[in-house]
Amino acid sequence: MGQAARALRPLSLEEYLDWEQKAPVKHELVEGLPHAMAGASRAHNLIATNLALLLGPLARRKGCRLYVADMKLRVGERTVYYPDLMVVCAPPPENPFYEEAPCLVVEVLSQSTEGVDRREKLWRYLALPSLEGYLLVSALEERVELYRKGPEGVLYQVLEEGEAFLPCLEGTLPLREVYAGVELEGRPG
């Protein structure tokens, strides 16, 4: 026999933050509804580690904070994500469990996250006034995409070799080092 049906209602930000502190797995909050997060692949984790090692000194030099995977980013009244990496140079908000003014957000694309990262998160991140750049780093192929906000709007750049100039950190990101020691996931045949 099945379980009794329960009425779902959107959570407020405060309800989510309280519930998330006690949850055994991480959840993102999208318009008040929690979504459990799956674990990441070896390639995803190695790329995120390489990015942290490359971005950390740049962030420190500018007096900014670099977060990897476990800091929430509030992008709306009822929407909170866990970006793979984010750089914040603004003063922290009063609540110690999230940030809300990053200058750079990085998502590592995998087969399971690529759609959400390219559609839903892209427009929510770009709507943040503080954001200068959104970096999508593929775990499927050596490819980095950068959405850079500027006076003329959003500029889109694809890199498959060389270096990317990073907005907000005023430094470069060498693609060879992003993928050092990483066996890419590839796409199923």
C-alpha cells in the first residue's frame, strides 16, 4: 500500500536554511522547492580542484573570497544554488550561510547538470548586479565558455585552448592547467 499524499508548499528562505542545516544531503532551492543534489564525477571534482588552485591566489591578491561547492548563493527570495565555485569581493551578508553578491560564478558542466547550468542558472546568475562573469567549464571536453557582463551587454566567448581573461579577478585562466590530470567524461556513444 502506498504512502499518504502530502501537500507540498514552497519554503521560505528562512525555512529552507533551517531545514538544509539538518538535511543529510545538500539541496538547492528553486522557487521555494528543494531539489536534492547528486554527487559529482572524478573529472568534475578534479576540474573544480584545479580551478580552486588557480583562482585562489588571484582572489586572495584582490582581497576576495573564493568558495568551492559548499557555500550557498542566494539569487532570489526563494531560490538558492550551490555553485561549483564563486568569487565574492563584496562585504558578506549578515546571514553566514549564503552569499548574494559574487563577481564570478563557475559551474563545471557534466551530462546531468549541463541543461540547468546553461538555461536556468545562466539567466539567474546574469541578473545579479554584482556579477561580472559566469564561467562554464566542461567535464566532457576541453572547452570553457565565458559570459562576461560589460557596458555593451553580455559578451560570450568560447575557449578550447590558450587562456581566458577573468573578469573581477583581473587575471588569466590557462586551460591546460584547468584540465591537468583530468580524464574527461566524454559523451555516451
